[in-house]
Amino acid sequence: MKALEVDIRLSRGAFQLATQFHAPADGITVLFGPSGSGKSSLLAAIGGLIPADGQIRLGKHALNNSGLNVPPHQRGIGLVFQDARLFPHLTVSQNIAYAWKRAPVDKRPAMDALARFFDIAALMSRPVGNLSGGEKSRVALARALAAAPDFLLLDEPFAALDGPRRRAFIRVLLDMHKNFHLPMLVVTHNVDDAAAMASNLVALREGHVVAAGSFDQAARQPAFAALLDSRDTGAAVSALLLHSGHDPAQRYLWLRADHIVLAMERPVAVSARNILEGEIAAVQTEADGSRLVELLTPVGTVLSRVTAEAVAELGLAPGKRAWALVKAHALQD
């Protein structure tokens, strides 16, 4: 496995991108940011599809620096796009074989093994135009893996999928990483998807990295919180530490502040499956007058959004004990 090192600059019209980050060789790095932040341009530059100044290294090999620009097909990097970009005139098998034939002979995966892993064996002879969105996504992944890349870039590959199909696709990515030991850089603007996949996070705003590092640490940085819609304000907690309907393969669950109810006494006879005792670390006033309560618990920091009246009536203040109640149903997105 090879780590990805990026330190590049590029201009596209009035837009300026200047980013520097590290994507580890062992793990899934999520590239997170709002529309227009430069995520797709960054992936295109790493893949060699558009020129950029600076340096890109994959393991010990330089892909881009002064006087060097390795062609896309020689970079050892696979690309999967949101719209799959399959060849419409070819069958599923022919699409995958196109990439497989271009892989080094000693690194080519078995075609039948790919078909079984991605559950597309029954689709191999079908034209890709007859596939559903989820099937096309799996074929695009199989084609990318057939090329035996050292690193895989995915540009919002599940954005067009609904909830159940999106979660199924994320499970495929997690299984793919586990079974093939393939490092990935995955673009998304959905914080739930980021939490489910990411071991590492790179947050982008207006062409610049504003937060980076392990997901649980980087997601606590104020610059990352500033990228979120107020409805998504929350915190990441290890998926293994909570009762929920989540896929056990997920890394983290994103606990939204609006889904957390606070009590000043230990609750009894309640339906919430997650009751987290902790100490209030801070009470912050938000722009609309709401209060954001930060609670330190054994599973990590959680946030709860309450009214000013609730703060006064319950006496919520730093240093006091409180209990956070989280419904398992609220964690099943």
C-alpha cells in the first residue's frame, strides 16, 4: 500500500486552488467540502486529468513536480466518478476487461473473483445501458479494481443513490478496502457518509484545506464545523460504542445536536437505547439564540442543541453532570 502526498496549486478561471495534505496508505480518506470548494478539480489534478503546479507523490514515486507530469494511465491511480462513466456500447464484462487488459500481468485480479465480490456475475453479459444506478456503481468499482491501482479516487460515487442503496454502496467500499487493502480518497459532502467511511479527513473550503487528520480529531475542529449546515451540527462517536441500527462495518456515527435530549437526573424507564452520562464542558450561544451544550462522556464528546429557557430551567452550566439520551432510530440514516 502507498500513501498519497499532495502539495499543489492550480487556477480554473477566477478559482484558485492551493492544497497540501497526506492520505495514509492504510485507510479511507474522505475529502469533504461544500459545492464549489474544489474537490472535483483536486481529484482531477491528482489523477493527471488537468495540469497543476507543485508536487504529487504516491509512495516513493513522484507523479507531478517541476518538469514532470506522469500521464494518467501510468500513475497507478484509479478513478470512479459520480456518473460511473461506463462505455455504453460495451457489456459489463467488456467494460471490466477494458481495464483488466491494461493492468500489469502480475497484478491482474481474476475476473470471476471480481464478479463474485461485487455481486455482478449475473450481469456480465448485459449491456450497461440496462443496469440500475446501483448496478452501474458496482460495475464502475469492479472496472477500477480490474486495473490493479495502487490508490483509488472516488468522486461522490453514491450521490445519485437513495438511502438504502447508498448505505449498501458504502458497505461495498468498506469491504473492498478490507479485502483488497486498497487505500482510497473519497469525495462527499454528506457528513453521515463521511463518518461511516473515514479513517482520515481532509476538509476543503474555497480551494484550501481547513481541517485534516484522523476523522474523529479533525471533525472536532471549528473549521470543519463551520462547513456544516446548522441541522448537521454534531459530533462523531465510534459506531461500536452505541446501540443503533447501523451497519457494523461503519467506522463512526454522526450524532446531530438536534437529536440529543439532556436530563439533569439519571433517566429511568425510557425508550432511548443510548443513555450517556457526562460532564458539561461548555454552553455556547448560537446565532439564532439557541444554546449548544458540549457534554464529555465515556464514548466521546457529544453536542446537544437546547433553548435558552431549557438552560435556565435545568441550570445547565460547565462542570455539572448531565445525561444525554439518543434514540437508536436517530442513528439509522
